Amino acid sequence: MITLIYQLLREDEKFIIESAKKLNIELNLLSADKLILDPRNFQFKDKLILNRCLSQFIGDQITHFFETFNIKVINSLEVNHLCSNKFITSLFLIKNNIPTVPFLVFFHEEMIDKVSQILENYPLVLKPIYGSWGRLLAKINDRDAFEGIIEHKKNLSSPYHNIFYTTKFIEKPNRDIRITIIGKKIVSCVYRESFHWISNTARGGKIKICNLDKELENICQNLIEKIPEGIYGIDVFEYQNGYLVNELNNTVEFKNIQKVTGVNISDEIINFCLEKINND
Ligand SMILES: Nc1ncnc2c1ncn2[C@@H]1O[C@H](COP(=O)(O)OP(=O)(O)O)[C@@H](O)[C@H]1O
Ligand SMILES: [Mg+2]
């Protein structure tokens, strides 16, 4: 009924497999390493693909291929597109009046003084437009650091490192908030606590339960109305008695959240897949 495509069976995927067994849903496992995406010999018997590839680039090709043959994929290409590029995500948030971190993009080192002026001085944060797990983020405390890091980035071979996505540094408490949204539902809300300014769990952030207040719930409901339906991890910062949405994530890791909150996110994922199949 459902095919789960994976590159690595992490604890998250194992939770999904357990949920499918418990709910008596046929879940077929398919390793991306065994795939040949050949359009002349297209055969597929299941009703939906749950794409859990680790690599966003490999995952995207797979989603594109199956959607071409009208097979439903979770997350859809539309969701992938919205989440994978941080600049595209930020533009979407601004366009839909969701409070977010001030950001901009520039391409040449001669702009750095103008940029720091627009973003109201240092510290700033420079991020790769594609990336996760808090990798390659740079907090820039002054002009010298900004100049140095831009020079280093310009010498990297990948063209996307020449896109300088820059945001204001947000003086948040020693934590941020991670909300999981599945379909139209807010499924969980936790803090990620850390002594480092980068609080991803992949960088040692610890999960603690967080109660969603009315203001944050309203922001999430507003977001749910605007985003294409899917499975999302939303990063939120607490700032000056309010909230700023930092980014939207695709193919979310949830094992630690499931363990700490007791919310069965993997059940929710399977139920969402079923809902999508039945809405045909
Ligand atoms: N502008 C910022 N101000 C303060 N902290 C930030 C800022 N941007 C990112 N962080 C910290 O770094 C973490 C990772 O940043 P994020 O933009 O979510 O990238 P990734 O896709 O790698 O998770 C955030 O969860 C937060 O803890
Ligand atoms: Mg993040």
C-alpha cells in the first residue's frame, strides 16, 4: 500500500515501520541504492511513497520522477521546494505575513558594509541556502569576520556558496522551539535547549516539552493555511516577547521528540499517508 524509500534506516524510520505494523498497514521498504529511475520501464504497485531520503538532492529526483507518473509522494515536490532553499522559505514567510528573522541575499563582497547597515549592525548570521543540522552556519561578530568568511566562501567550488544568505542574529534564550506539523495538525511542540547558539539536536540540543501558547498557536494556524499540506518541522525563536519563525524543514527527524513527549509522531505520519491515499 505504502512504499517507504530510504537511504538509511534510522530510529525515525524504525518508528514508522513499527507504527505501520501496529496499525496493520502494508509498508514496503525500498532502498534508494536499489533504484533505477527509468521512465521507459515504469512499474509501481503501491498507492503512495513516503520519501525519507537523507539527501535532499537524491530525494528531490525521486519525488520528481514518481510525481511525473502521478504517484503521490510525501512530501510533495511543492513542499520540498518550499523547504529546501532557505532564501525561498524566507521569501514565502515574508509574503504570507508570518513573523520571521530579517534576512537578505547578496552576491559580492563590496556590499558588506551596506548589508550590515541594513540589518542594523553586527552580529549577523551567514548560512548556506541549502543545509541542515546547523552545518556551515557562521555567526559574524564584526566587519573583519564578515570579510574573511566571504573570501573563504568565494573560494569554495560549489556555486551555491557564492549566494550570501545573511540574517540578523537573534538574541534568543538558550533554546529555540521546534513544532511538528502534519497535514492540518500541530502534532508536537518542544524546546531545543543548548549552551551553544546553534541549538539543533544534531549539535547537542536537548529536547524539553514546551506548551504552545495562544500567540504561537495562531502563528502556526496561519502558517498551516498557507503551506502546501505535508510533514514539516518548524523552527521558531522567542524574541522580544513574541516569536519569529526561522525556517521550515522537510523530512523531519522526530525520534527524540517522540521519546520525550510521548506523542506518537510515527502513527501520525502513517495516518496522514492513509488520509492522502483515501482523498483520491
Ligand atoms: N539568526 C539567528 N539568530 C540566532 N540563532 C540562530 C539564527 N539562525 C540560526 N540560529 C541557530 O542555529 C540553528 C540552526 O539554524 P537553521 O537556520 O535552523 O539551520 P539548519 O537548517 O542547519 O537547522 C537554529 O535552530 C538556531 O538555534
Ligand atoms: Mg533548523
